[in-house]
Amino acid sequence: MTTEYIPKILIIDDLEVNLITLEGNLRKLKAEIFKAQSGNEALIRIKQHDFALIIIDIQMPGMNGYEVAEQIRQGRRNQFTPIIFLTAVYFDQLSVYKGYQTGAVDYITKPFNFDILISKVRVFLDLDRIRHELVESRKQFVDVVQDQTDMICRTYSDMTISFANNSMLTALNTELETIVGVSIFSWVSDDDQKKINNALTILNPTSPLTEICHTLVTSPTHQLSVSSFIRALFNEEYELSGYQWVIRDITDEIFTREQLLKAKQKAEEATKSKSRFLANMSHEARNPLNSILGMIDLLSESDLSAEQRESLNVMQYSAKKLHQLLNDILDLSRIEANRIKLEITAFNLFDELQTLVKSYESQVYLKQNKLKLTINQGVPKKVKSDPLRLSQIISNLISNANKFTNKGNIELIVAPLNVSGKKADLKFEVKDTGIGITQDNINIFEDYEQGDNSITRTDGGSGLGLSISKSLCELLGGSLEYSSHPETGTSFWFVLNLEFEDKVTNDKFKNLNFLVVDDNLLNQKVVGSILLKQGITFDVADNGIVAFEKASLKQYDVILMDIQMPEMDGYDATRLIRMRENENNVLKPSLIIALTANATVEDRKKCLDLGMDDYLTKPFNYSDLEPIVEKLLK
């Protein structure tokens, strides 16, 4: 009786709670689970068992996940076992590339959806079962035949058989005396005979070999898929004397390819499911977040006390950061390609920095630290840059300083180094009185090192803050530098050359006619409040049908088109509007900007392919809309 094959999975993580959680979810699969809490323990397991799949956490003390994978690949047992990396920190392009260099088949960032992980694991377990079945099948075949597994025969030039080995005799269920003098084409279909004859006509003494895939009919009810290597045999006068056939049964290989194709289709479906899940989550999360930001904007227009307005500013800042985090998590194409698009706009630098520092007060207080903002004389208030990325850099530096400082001081200093015309070189510096950085951490940017891993464990953090900040500085045209002395503190700084202006005008679109298309009343109010604050007049349509009717009666300069609506969605409404404009030879078609909670590259492409001019995701601010309209009007 054959024992059922149970594949084995090894999970490696230094945190027991992660091992328990992973094991609990993987128990849904028919597999034997092994655990290891360190690289050394994992390598012992590797030498003891053959695993179908290895799941490794990257960030571990002693020996990290990359090093464990390299050790596995250098060994003999489990050398080719698929490896999936799990990480909450190393998801930049360099780290992902390093992971695949060590032999990983997948690289999953935390937090992750366990259903998606299990779908991927199931594919590799299915492949391992197929591999096991093929290995067992081959062993049984060798035990029965005990000879060359390929079928070998010789034929004369007229294709009659002169010799056949035991493998071929076994395949044809016959004896040599029975088939000598019989044409080999007796076991080949008419179509395959034509294919073989055509291939043989071009053989000559200098090029005597060809390979042909065909079927070999071994009985009225059975046939093999085979690959035949046929060599033309020539005598001393270079006359054709016959052929030598090495016929390889590739039925199992074709079956394996079919199974791999099915496995690939399963994996692709799992990826599609993930994309659908993220798209749905994006839509569901963006709508309430849009409402939150909208309500904050509306509240900001109310009569508030100084304390209330200060709290509201912090709420607004935090909501914007949540919005950016949602973008980073859900924009699959940007994450996979590691592309970051800068959004250069004019903003109040003083307000941005003051709100940023205010948002860190509670965190700093918990460490009994003091956080101070110093803006030196000569720093312009309104500058042009990417405020979100600039804040992200400084946030990472403040967070890092707070992590490695206890009962000390942290200071953010902005100073002008050079001001010329409408540009200024501004130095941004974050100083702390913390534990400092030792010489061991000389590659702190490249290697994502921390000054002390034990503090990272205690205070949390991704450990990628400095690396991310360095990359963002370079994108903005600067370079992140630092100086440090153990036990006395650290200073990080960067210099950016920024345009500045004394006054930002917001009345450039006041004479344009806007149409806001959205079925959600709250969203209408939010978008409307954004436009009204800029003095922009607008009409409202609560579905695609109404939007088309209004656009037929009045030529709008800009249409903000929601996508998901009842009765008629934004896609169909855009098609109808563009058809009407073409039929009427409208010289200046409306600018149609998709306004939607969906955030994938595929959504954007679909909108643009349908004739929309641009794409804006919810929630948004006027600063997001203004450059789009300005660009389209040029």
C-alpha cells in the first residue's frame, strides 16, 4: 500500500508570535510544518529534511534572512527548494533585487493578507507533489525495465526496422522477431509520417541529425508523446543506408508542462485576486478618508478657538499622512517598480514644519525628550517643492532621533545658505543628544543599519527610514549627510535648492465653468467646498445620465467625473460626452478629469483610453487639482 506523500514546510522567524501565527494559518494546508527561531536552527533543519517550501523572515538577529538563504543555496539538500521572503521593512528595489538574487521565488511585504499567502503556498505544494509523483514514477519505471529508458531502433532507408532495444519492445508490447522487417511508420499516424519525411529530406552527411516531436501509437487505445532524435546513416560512398532512432517518451514532461501551466494560471489568478482585493480596499478606504479630509476642511472655515484650530491642524496633517500611506500600500505598480512621482507645488514651509513638529509632541513626551523648531532669519515662507516628500524625510529623521534619545533634546533647524533671485539653498538639519552612531554603522544608509538593534526592537520602526530619506533627498536634488559621536549625539542634514514666492494666487480658474459629477451627497459637498474656497463656480450632477444632459446644454471647461455611479457610470458618461463633441465639431472639448477612489495603474489607463484627460484619486486638495488643470489648459 502506497503511503500518502505529505509535503514539508519550514518557517523561519526570530519572533515566536510570528511563528505561531504563520503555523496557525498554514495548518489549513495538508502539509507538515517545521519551525526555526534562528538561522543556525534553520540550517540544522535543512540538513534533516527535504522541504517543499521555505518561508524566511528577513530581519533576524545573528543571521538575517538573506544569509540563511545563501547558506541553503550553497548546501546540497534543499538547494533548489523554493524560498519566500517575508519582511516588514526591506521592500525597496535594492532589497527586493537582493532577495531574488539569493534564490527567492517571491518577496512579500508585511502586513500581508494570509489568504493570498496561502494561495501562493498551495501552488508550490502542488508543484512539489507533482515533482514527488514524477520521481516516484521514474523509480518504478527503472525498477521494471532495468535498462535504457529511451527507445532505440535502427531502420533501413525504406523505414523497415532492423533492430529495437528492450525499452521499445516493452513500449510496443512485442518481441524483436515480430517487428524486424516491419515499417516503423506502422506505429506513426499519417500526419506525423508526412512531418517526419519532410524533416528527413534535408539531412545530409554534414548535417545528419534532426529532432521531431510526434506520437507513437503503441496500441489501438494508447499512444505516447515522443521526441525522436533521428540520425541519417551514410555508407563510405555517402549514400543513405538507413536511420538510427533515439525515441524519448515525453508524455510525462508534457503532463508536467500542463501542470506547470495550470499552476501558473493559479498563481496569476491569485495575483489578480490580490489586485482586486487591493482595488476594492482602496475604494472602500478612500471614500471615508475623503469625507474625513473634507469635513476637516469645512471645520477649518468655522469659528474655532486657538486650541481647537491647533488640534484640527494636527488631525488634518495626520489624515494626509494616512492618505499617503494608503497610496504607497495600494499602488501596486509603483511599489513593484519602486517608482516615486514627485508632486511639486507651492506651499507654506513654516506651516508645514510647525504642524509636523506638533504631530510629534506626544511621541517625544513619552521619551521625556524636548523637540524644538528653529527657523533662521531669511528662510522664505512659501516655497515650491514636494511638501509630502519633504515632510517624509524630516519625519523619518525626527523619528530616528527620538528613538535613540532619552531625556534629551531634539532640534529641527532650517537655515538659508544662499538666496539668489527666486531661489534659495535651504539647509534642513535634525540634531539630537542621543547615543550617537559608532563606526560599525558606517554604511548606515546603504545597509539600513540602526545604531542599536535592541532599541529598534523596543521602540519599533521599519529600520528603513534613513535609507528612504536618503533616496527622497536625492530625488529632490539634495544629499543626506550626517555626523555623530557616541554618547553625545547625532546630526543629519540636507540642502535643497528651492524656488520661493511671496504670494500664491488662486484666482486663475475663477472664470472657468466646472461640473462636479458624483452620486454621493457628502462627496459633492466636500468637492464643492474645495472649489468654493477658490471662488470657482460649478454645477452638480448625481449620475452619468444627468452629467451628459447638462454637458449637452452647456459647454463646461472642466468636468470632475466620478467613476462608480448608479444608472450610468463615469465611463459611459465620458463616451457619450466625447461622441457628442465629435458630432458637433466642438473646437474646445471639456477637460474631463476622473475623480475616483480606485488607485491602480489599470484604472488610470482605462480612464485615459476612454478619452478622459487626467486622473485624480480621492481624497484630494485644491493643490492636487490646480496643476492638472493648469497643465491641460496650456
